[in-house]
Amino acid sequence: MKNFATSFVNFLKEEDGPTAVEYAVMLALIVVVCLAAVGTVGTNAATKFDAVGTAIAGN
């Protein structure tokens, strides 16, 4: 039982893994990339819909 307690305490003291701050930074970067991609796709879609609307209105 003492061996388990010692290994558990050592596990809690380890600082090798990513911290919450690093996860937050990664999440922020992912959100920025997603917003940029959605903005680009939205702009391209709006342009295409305008072109189709103009073509339909011209007939």
C-alpha cells in the first residue's frame, strides 16, 4: 500500500505533460484558423451566389 501511495504522489508531482495554459493556447490557435477558413469560404460562397443570381436575373 505504501508503494501505491508513493507512486501516486510522484504522479501528482510530475510536470512533464502539457498544462492548461498550453491547451488554451492551442485551442485559441485552432479557433483563429477555423474562423479564417469559415470567413474565406463564406466570401467565396457569397461571390458565387451573386454571380448565379446575376446570371439568372439576366435571362
